[in-house]
Amino acid sequence: MGPIARGRLSRRARTRAGAQSGFTIIELLIAMVILTIIMASLTSVLVSASHTEIDVNKRFQAQQNDRTGFDKIRRDIHCASAVTQTDGTTTLTPGTAYTAITVTLPSQCPTASSSQTTYATWCTLQSTLNATDWALYRVASTTLPPPTCATTGAVKWVDYITTPLGAVFCLPGTTAPTACSGVQKPTNSLPLLHVALPVNLNGAASTKESYNLVDDIALRNGARS
Amino acid sequence: MRIPPRLARLREEDGFTLIELTIVMAVLTIGILSLVAAYSSGYVAMKHATRVSSAQLLADSQMERFRALQYTSIALNTSCGATCSQDATYTADTAYSSTAQVTGCATQDQTCLSTQIKSGPDTNSYRIDTYITWSCLSGTYSAGSCGSSNPIPVKLVTVVVRQSGTTAVLVRQQSTFTSATGS
């Protein structure tokens, strides 16, 4: 704006341009209070959203691991020549729930280590992430007796399992056993292994958000009876 | 005195009219509503995906039971009263055949039931319909045969998983079983 333009300004405009009054302290205080209220409510929404995000992520991972672990068990059991107790020789008693089993994998099995007869032990231990939950491990060896669950080299597949006492495996008999949640082996059928891996981040007592993955896996190399 | 238009605008004290404001609010509302609609359709799609994957697990599990069975034992149980009844939803399915149905499962096993209600991994309730019919790889099935010079009939097992209480099909699985594979 040149000096000529400035000369043309009206008196009122010049007065306003020269005015130096700002906000009063009252106005400022009111504005700050309103801003604080809005920010506080926004922050609480953000905090709860981030909590939800963490929870959803953990739940997603637990369920994903559950499905992956189940796939691995299925591959092991479908190819197994024997499913026994953890010594690798004693057969499972029908209608009894077990915390650990040993799967004998012949050398041609895709899950056998380095094309040798492999003894894979699946077992549960108390979860380190949630005291009331259980975690499922797999440990493999090519010699008998098979290593136990606590051995280093055991791989954790599933966590946050809520099965009572971690007894996730059960061989159903021809009568409905309570240990296998009432699952019964039909006559003229291959032996089935009932595997229950329900997961819940908040422990067995929680009824919300549980994911109950349960299946009966056929021992395909067994005899139909 | 002439005031330049730039300064004149500074001195104006007019705001928006009510009409303008209303139009802006209406446009904004439409925009926000379309965003909300996108969210809710995403939620519906996610829920459906969860149901389908749960239904898939149940169907796999049911089929696995039949794979474990002896060929001669693959049959439906249709003579156990109300538990074995086949309702309108069951018979309306394309896999249903009143004439070629394989029946005679003797055990009271759940696998043999035409319709089972089971709870899936997501704790929702699902309806599992199992159809077992005689089928021919070539020729037409009639009275235990596919016609001369045709292969022997096979058992066709169809597992249909529906959302409990509706007829909406979530998963359909089919497999044939032949006596040639041994028992």
C-alpha cells in the first residue's frame, strides 16, 4: 500500500488499525476452560481406542497361532504311525484326557526331521503370559525316549489355552466319555484324537471373546474298528 | 470519498445467511453419512468372513469323520424320530434326493444325523446339514446300479453349513466315496 492509498483511509478505519486492545483475562480464561474440556474428552477417546487396538491385536495373534498350531498337529497326526504317551511306547487310554502325547512320524512324513523316524512330543505348560492359561509346545527328537516339554528347543505354538489343567488331548472311546467332552468314536471308524484348544486372553473364567477351536483328528494310519 | 473495494470488504459486517448455513450443513451431513455407511459395510463384511471361516472348520470336521469311516458305514440315520427329521430347509437343498438317499446308519452317532446344530469356534451357532446320496460318475442311478457297462455307484457326501435359524448357506463341501478304495 503506497503513501497515497494510506492518505485515503477514513478516520474510523485508522482508529481501528491503531487500536491495541486484546482479549480480557476473563475471555481468555473461558476460552482455555472450554479448550481443556474438549481436549480432555478427545484424549480419553484416543486412550481407549489405543487400548482396544492392543487388545484386538493380541486376540488376533492368539487366534492365528491357535489355527496354525492346529494345522501342525493335524499334519503330524494324519501322517503318524503311532500316537502314544510321552514315553513313546505306552498307548493312550480311551476316554482319558492328557496334557502331553508323543507322535511317531515315519521318515517319509513331511514333518519328520531330516527324513528320519521322528518322535514329536506335543505338551502343555503353564503360560508365562497369563497365569491361569496354558501354552502348547512341540519338541521333536529322532531317538527314544523323547525329550520332555521343558527341554530347550521346545517350540511354543499356541498360548492362552483355557482347557482345564491343560489336558488338551483325548482319545474318544466307543462310549461317550466325559473327558473328551462327550465325543464318541463311531463304530467302524479310524481312531480319532479329540484336541481342544480354546483360547482366551483373559483366562478360562472369562466368558467374553473366547475362541473355541476344537476338532477330532483321524489317525489315518490306524485300523478301522 | 471513494473507498477502494478491498477496504470496503474489511468494513462489511455481514455473515452467512441462514439458507447458506443450512445448505452447508446438509452437504456436510451427506458426506459424513457416506463415511459411516462405508464403516458399517466393512463391519458387516468382517462379521460374514468370521462366520464363513468358522463354518468351514465345522464342515471340514464333519467331512473328516466320513473319511475315517468304513465305506459301508457311510450312511444317514433317518429312523430315530424327531432328532432325525428332515425339515423344509433340508429338503429344499439341491443336494437332497428322496430316492437316492443312503440310509441305515445304526449308531446313535452325531455324524449320521441329517441336521446338527453345533457351536463354532466363534461361539456362534451353526446348522450342519449332511446329505448322502448314491451317485454315478457316468450313467444315471437307478435301483442300486448306474446301468450296464458303467462303473459302480459311489456315495456322494455333501456337507452344507448354514447360519443357525436361516437358510443362508455359508459353506458347501462335497466328496465322493467309493467301495473300490477298500474299507
